Amino acid sequence: MKILHISMECYPAAKYGGLGDVVGALPIYLNKAGVSTAVIMPKFATKWLNQQRYREVYQGHVRLHNDYVWFAIEEVQNEGLGFPLYVVNLPGKFDRPGVYGDPGGGWYGDEVQRYLCFQQAVLKWVVDMQWKPQILHCHDHHTGLIPFMVKHCPEFHSLRNMPTVFTIHNGEYSGAFSWQNAHLLPYFDANARWLLDWGNTICPLAAALKCCWRFTTVSPGYLEELKYNAAGLEPLVNSEMPKAWGIINGIDTALWDPSTDKYVSYKLQKGNIAEYKEINKAKLHDRFRIIPDLPIVTFIGRLVREKGADLLPEVMRRVVGSGVRVGFIVLGTGEPDLMREFAELKNQLPGFYDASLEYNEGLAHQLYAGSDFLIMPSRVEPCGLNQMYACRYGSIPIVRSVGGLKDTIIDIGEQGGRGIRFNQFTVEDAAMAIFRAVKVYNNPEVLASLRERIMAVDFSWERSAKDYMRLYNELS
Ligand code: GLC
């Protein structure tokens, strides 16, 4: 094994958002390209993980203040994944149905303890491995203390020269916690204390940026934005810039293929896009109460501010109120207030809006296939994968010009356009983008050629995997 990816999420074992998709796909493509790559994650009590068979490869204890917490590392026995997957079995810590909280409930509340146990368990295993990985690749703040621990904790001293790569999928969350919890950390060199600190807290994201050998963001555009908008970490991002790489995510084009997708009942056949879209759209009408013949604009994702979900209700009221005939569908779960608002909206816009307020992977696939447009009004978007899934399934993206959305979706006003972009995070700008979308929809020739063009775009991982390989080569 050359590269060990360390992450909270990995599709299909456990997924909350795009992090899961990326960690479940990139290793497949790295392995295909000859870079042997494995993933390690916590052993959650998700449906998929509950159904697997395991082979135990290691056992140990991590110290958590006065406790010694037992753990085991187990290898998932599943040939179909395309990469070796290991899980850390930490009874009482991760054997729960959700990744960050129970489905539909709040955060678990003991994340500091959980992430500390997980990170140390991984490192203990690596310390004792006979054939060690060449590079540790950590994802998001939950694994952000690893670059610090390998350098500054006596226990992991033998790993101090092992290069670490840290990928920021979401810089909005830093994992910061109070210094009052410092007793939970493994012993570390007191001179290195400042490396953990940001704003008088222990900040895993900051520690990762300071200690890792290289850090990456999931799009070049997001890296630029982080220089002046990084939830308080801007000075650090700027001073660590020499080791930064912006690498755009890809999508798993084998999994996301409209001609073979198991969730899509009417698959793309012989390149007949019009028929495929029409039949899948008709199927959506069986499930969602939307007046037939309207263009359908869909939102899929977490109902949180970061994704701009809070803007949508007013946008929909405005558009429908203006007399323009569009149907909206929403799929997702998130903040309780927003969930309530999206539920109530069904009574306010009957026939023009419907929603399924849940996480539903299969329904998401059907919506990409059956919708005409996909809207992403994100405040922040480190990369965004849904706009790429939408293109591949022939739904035209309507996106705000931020981060990875800007890097992947060219406006139809330009050469090679792929979708509709708007700049300001305002109801007016978003509504205007929808009006433009309706114009496209009402022009069958333009619609058909745009669908054909976006479905042919190559968003596959091959290209991005090459960038990661260049990065790894620089370190080994
Ligand atoms: C996070 C980001 C999203 C990105 C994904 C995968 O979920 O919010 O923009 O696509 O990670 O990197």
C-alpha cells in the first residue's frame, strides 16, 4: 500500500455528503492507475457496514485521559469496492447509525473524544505495520490532528518522516474545541503547543494546515476564495500557500452512468436523449405533485445555509408569483427550521412545488434523470458534485458563481456553455437565472443541443487522479 486515505466518510459504507463520494471514488481510480491505495474509516452501524464480513488485522488501546479505550482494525471482505477498505471498530464511539448524528437528530456531542480515538487508533496501527504506507492522506478536520501527531507525539515518533497530505472538502468546519479538553490529547512535545492553537482554541483544521506536508482544496477556485474567506483562517491559508494545490474533484462515471444506472428505471438507450428525459420526467410525476408540462427545477442536497437552501423558498415564491410557469422539487434533509419551511411551502405553492424531505440516494438518481434543471444557489461551494451528476444525466445546472461551481460550469452566454450562472446571493439574481432557464426550455433546439453537450462533458476522475499522483510523486 502506498497511500492510506483516512476519512470519516466513504461511499457506499457511510456517506453524509460529497466527502463520502470522493473518498469512495478517488481510490478506485488511483488503484486503476497503478497507485495502490487503501481507505480507513470508523466502523459505523450503517446498513452497508452491518452487512459486511470482516477480517481483524490489529488490536490495541488508545489513551483518553484516564481511560484506555480498546479498538480493533478490521478489513472489509468485499471484492466489489475497487480498493481495500479498513474500519476502526471502537465500541461505544462509532457503532451508531449516523456519521455525525442520528438520522433526523442533532450532532452526537462527543465528537472530540470520538475523533481523537479514531485518529490515534489509525496511527497505532500504522506504527506497528510491517509494510507501511508511503503517504497518509487525511480528509477534513476530523483527521486534521494526524499531521501534528506524527510529528510531535512521542508515541508516533517512528512516523515523523512520513509525508502527510490534507484535503479541505469544507473549510466552514474547523473542529475547534476548548483547551480545557487538552488532557484528552495524546502526550505531545510542549514546544509544539502553538501548532495546535488558533484563536485560543485547539483547532484541528489549523493544526492540519500548519503541520501537513501539502494541503489541497477540491477546486482551484475554492483555494483562491479561501485566501480572503476562510472562517477566520485566512492569514494561515495565505502563509501556507506555497504548499497548497487546488485539484478539482471528478465523479465516478461508472456509478453515475445514465445508460446503466440501477436506480433509473428508463435508461438512456442508443443516445436517444429526448426519450430518456421524457420518460424519466413522467415517472417523477407519479411521485411528485407537479402540474404536467412545466419545466422542472430541482434542488438536491443538505438543507443548510452553506448550500443556500435558505434562499430557495423566497425564490420559488417570487418566480411562481410572477406568473412564470415552473415546477420545483426539493430532495434533502437539514436544519429543522428549513425543513419546516420546505414542508409548509407545499401548501403555499400547490402544483408548482413538491418535496421529499429525506436523504434518498436512489431518488436523487431518478431526479437527475427526470429533471430539466438542477439549482445550486450555494453561499460556499468547495467543489460541488451535483452539478456534474446533473450534466451527465442531462439536467442543466443553474449555479451561483462560487468555488468549484465556477470552475466546472461555463455560462451558456459563453463558448461551450454548460449551464446558467448567477453572481449575487440574492432572490433577484437567482430568480433571473430561473427566467433564463425557462427561455432555454421553451426553445426545443437550444434545449436539445445543450443537453447533448453537457451529457458529453468528461468529468471523470482520471484527470484529477493524475494531479494527485503528481502531488504524491513530489513527496515520495
Ligand atoms: C464537501 C463540499 C463540496 C465538495 C465535497 C467533496 O461536501 O461542501 O463542495 O464537493 O465536499 O469534496
